[in-house]
Amino acid sequence: MDDYQSFIKWIYKDVGVDLSLYKEKQMKRRLTSLRERRSYNNFQDYYQALKKDHKLMKEFMNRITINVSHFYRNYNRWEILKKDILLGIMSGKKNIKVWSAACSTGEEPYTIAMMLSDFYDLKDISILATDIDEEAIEQAKVGVYSERSLDETPKDKRERFFKKTNSTYVISEDIKKTVHFKKHNLLEDEYEQSFDLIVCRNVLIYFTEQAKISVYHKFNKSLSSNGVLFVGSTEQLFRPKDHNFEPIKTFFYKKLN
């Protein structure tokens, strides 16, 4: 067994993250670069260092979870969701349940809450926001962001839901109350049920094809009747019916009943 394969087994045993379900060439390249930058000659030495150094482990987790986000990322997609998709999802519903999967530092679920505030009282919005990275979740709960992360945020939402403090912006407590953050591993943990909308963007690209098929199947089971899955630019379903979905717009898929 080579050095990297042993590393995968150690990480799964100690951290609970199955790196074998990620595309090997891509992930190995990312971690080799990180390991070499910290002057470790092999993955065994790197693993021993990770066990002893919390800061090094945090850097490792950030590397494998690819935490890159900002509010209203790819703004036009949110406009499509608002104008073309939500009406079908909301039909006859007095409240709405959404899952932001792999939510990183919270920009995505808070974006969903702000957008839904145009249609629902905040008390009627329930958003589950999950990520494998506990550090990212803790940062999301604090809700403090740089000005750059709000670049695509509409002016009315920025004025209504943020308070500027020096060079940072703090999300309002009203929006925070709509979101429940929770650690969750898409590849290992159980999925909750009865979501009207699942948003999972720019994460599945790093998974193997078999892992993606499994995740799509579980997403489908987690959606309520006529629920919708919203994916990222690199994650289009080319044979959606194989996963019991039908396309309704690019990057949006409705559950077939």
C-alpha cells in the first residue's frame, strides 16, 4: 500500500472523512502541495504532525472542504430561483423548509433566508445549513463578514439585514434565527427528510462518480413532493431521470413523483 493510501485510511479512522470517495488525482495533488509547503516529505510524517497540531489540522480541513463563498454567489442563478422556481415550490405552503448542504461559512443559507423574506415571514422559514468543517460552522454562527463578501448583495437586503461595524458587516439576529447549523458529512451521515428545496453547489465536483450517484439518490429521497435540487455550475445532471429528477432550468431539478 502506498503512502497516500495509508494516509486515507488513517484520516478515515481518526477524522471520519473518507478521502477515497473524492477524486484521487485531484485531492492527492491538493494535499501533496499542502504537505510539501509545510516541509513534510511523505504523508506518514504529515499525518503524525496533524495529530499533534490543531492549527495544522484546521488548515488540512479547510483544504479538503474548499471553503469559498460569498452572498448571492452567481447572482443570476438566484434571480432564476426567485422568479422562475419558487412559485412552484411555494404553492399551497404556509412555511418552507430548505437545506443548504456544504454551507461553508454561512453566506449561502443566509442568502436563501434573505431571498425568501420577500415571500414569507421570517418565522415561517426553516433552513438547515450543514458542513463537514466545524470551524466553518462556528464562523457562520457568528455571522461577521467582510465587505467583499457582500459585493453581489442587493442594496435593500444589505441595508435591512446587515449592520456595518468598522470594516465588517454583521448579519441580523432575525436572519440568524431562520438557520440551524449542524455538522454533517454528505458521504457518511443520515439525511433529513421533507425539504422543499435543497441547495448544494460546487461541492460534488470533488467526489467520485459513484459517490455523486449516491448523494443524488439521497437528495432525491430527502425532498418533499415536487421539491427542487439546485446545484452548481460544474454539477449538472446529464441523465437526471436516472436519479428520479427532471430538469426545469439549467442547474435546477425537480423531483419526479
